[in-house]
Amino acid sequence: MKYTYYTQGTCSSQIDMELDEQGTIQDVQFYGGCHGNLQGISTLVRGMKAAEAIAKLQGIRCGYKNTSCPDQLATALQQAMDTMNQSSNN
């Protein structure tokens, strides 16, 4: 499943990701933000279960902001998982 999330409160503006049917992250691409750091995060979470990535990334803050790009990825993954679960229940 491909999913697009528009971030809030971060330098990046958009996250595109792909999850398989088991909730494993296949790909993540950030638009905007700190390119090197976000490439690193994308590479680290590839192959990881979305639930594990959410648990590790949720709540990370960037400086004075209430969120960060990793935190926004956790939010995006949670929304994608919720969408997948709703689709499988229908």
C-alpha cells in the first residue's frame, strides 16, 4: 500500500511511504527537511515493522518544536496502519 502524508510543524513537507500487507515498511521518502538525516531515517526503517518504527520514533522533538520529522513519520505510519486495518475489516 502506498501512502502520502503531509507533515505539520517540520521542515519537511511530505512523506511518501509504502507498506506491505503485513505492515512492513518497504520504502519511505521525505520531501524537504535535512536531506542526509532523512535519508538515514528512511534507510534505517526500511524492512522494519511499522509498529516497531512508531514505538521508536513517536514523541521525538526537534529543538523547540513539539514534533520532528521522525515523530511525523510515526504519525504517518500510524495513519497508514489505521487505514490498512479499516480496509481489511470491510
